[in-house]
Amino acid sequence: MGRTVDYTPLLAAPPEAEVREFRRRARALGLPGTLLAPGTLVQVVVVLPLALIGGSIFFGAAATAILGRVDSALPAFVGALLVGAVAVVGIGAIIVLMGRRKWVRWAQLNRFALVNGLEFSPHSAAPSYPGSIFKIGSSRASIEHFRSADGRFLDFGNYQYTTGSGKNRRVQRWGFLALHLDRRLPHMVLDSRANNGLFGASNLPTTFDRSQRLRLEGDFDRHFTLYCPARYETDALYVFTPDLMALLIDEAAPFDVEIIDDWLFVYHPGGFESGSPAVYQRLLRIADTVGAKTLDQTERYRDERVADALAVNLVAPAGQRLRRGLPLPAIIGLVAVALVWILGIVPDLLGSLFSLRP
């Protein structure tokens, strides 16, 4: 899976003509996420004039109170409208400039994709991956990501989804890499210790039953917590050989790694910096080292629990998914409730005992 990558398209902005052409083609193709992107024609022609009218009236009403008290050659409200119009035009100009910056970045990322045999997409709704982060929330979408144009399927970039509603509504963002494998494997998760939260709580949105933890040799456990299904410990050791563990420590220690079905996923909370040569170089190096070694190590894997395991590419139901567990905050909450209950009862018990003394 070794590859030569040209990062020079990421080092300079593309020519204006190339940006216009990318924007024209994106709109013509109806690429998701581009039709209503900042700076597009629909916003300039429709949204901006409406904002100008509404904003002028708003600023005008607000400013009339001020200008109405000042001697002026112009009627107060006309002057207020002019102030509002100037303010809204300024805001509109900022929006258009911000939109142009986004189109420049997208054209730049598209050029990087073209010269390296990749396909760039600004937005892809609801990817159907089986990984843990892809089955949560609403408004799921891959953002500014790259897919392989041919050969083995590879996808990397950012992913986001929405949780909660009203004041509790939150957009969760992750960086991800998805690599398609040849063999279906038991569900296994490497929870990186480097990105855990308070008290070592996992940052992953899914919590797994801690009875499924498997300790490995050397200092691997200082970098990752490995989860594998019960009675699949030998299978996990078959996959995570010492040389693969060494590659994971060297190349992927800051990231969470998940193997599920015939996919290898790498996750990073908060997302990746789009357009960063260093980030893309790191991700492609993970694909070419950790990914290649995983493929090599698992090409002969068979789940012996499945009938005719030599002929079929399947994992028995018991190994297909890890059991879920309670997240640490929930455990702390339950302990707190229990303590409050105990502390409330103990004084009553002591009082009862003392009252029974002669």
C-alpha cells in the first residue's frame, strides 16, 4: 500500500479561474453542501437583498431614537436607513468574503485529490459505516473528506452529528479514517489513553463492558485499552501481534482504533485540520503501515466457530459486536446516589441502637 503523495497543492491558493470552475461544476452537479454554501449565487441574489432590507429596517428603527434627538439636515429615519444599509452591506461583504475563503479551500482540496488519485467531497450525508461514531445522533455527515478513486477503499476527513435538542443541542465533530479490509473480524476497540478525559474516562461516544478488556504484553497497555468479545481473546492475540502493536504505538497512539466487520477505523475527537499537509501525511502513513500490517496479518483469519469457516467470510454472532457498558459519569452518579442513601440511613440506625440501650 506504499504511495507517493504530492502535497504541493496544499501549500498555495489555487488560481481564481480554478476556484470559479470548481464552484460552477459543484453547483451544476448539485454536490451536497455546496448549493447553500456561503458565497453561492442563491445567497448573493436572494438572501443578501432580504438581509439588506430587513437589516436596514432593524437598524433604522434602532437608530431613529438616536438620530431623532439630533439636529440634522436629513430626516431622522432616512438617516437611520442609510446607517442601517451601510451596516448590513458591511456584514454582507464579510459573509461573501468568508464564503469565498471556503470555496478557495474546497478548490485547493479538490486539486490535492486530483493529483493524488483521490476524490474530494465537501459534504456526504449519513455514511453507512458500522463504526461506533457513525450510529449516533442526527444530521450525520462526512465533511471535507477524501476517498480513494480506485484500488482498496480508503476514506478520511471529518465527520459530524448532532445530539440533544433546544439548549442542549450540540454538534459533535470527529476526525476519521476508514479502510476496507479483506476479512471480517471480531469487533475490537483500541481506546487510546492519550485522549481520555477526567479520571481516565474514555472520550468514545460508546462505552463497552469492562469485562471485555484484554491486557497485552509489554507497554502496549500504557497506550491503549483493548476490548474484544468474550472468548475471542485468542483471536485478538492472532491479530495484534507484537509488530502490529509496535506500529500502533509509533503511528496511532493519539487516536482510537476500531475493527468491526471488514473495516478498520481511526478516530480523533474534535476533528482534523482540513488542508493540513502534516495531518494528511500522518493519516496516509497510518493507512500504509498499520492498515497494511492489519491486512497482512488477517488475510488468513477464520472464525472456527462458524461452520465451513474455510469457505465463508463470516464471524459468529457472539464475536460481531462488543457488549455495551455504563459510562463513567453514570457509574459515578449511581455511587453518589448510593452514598447519599447510605449516609441518610446510618444516622437513623445509630439513633435506633442508642435508643435501645437500658
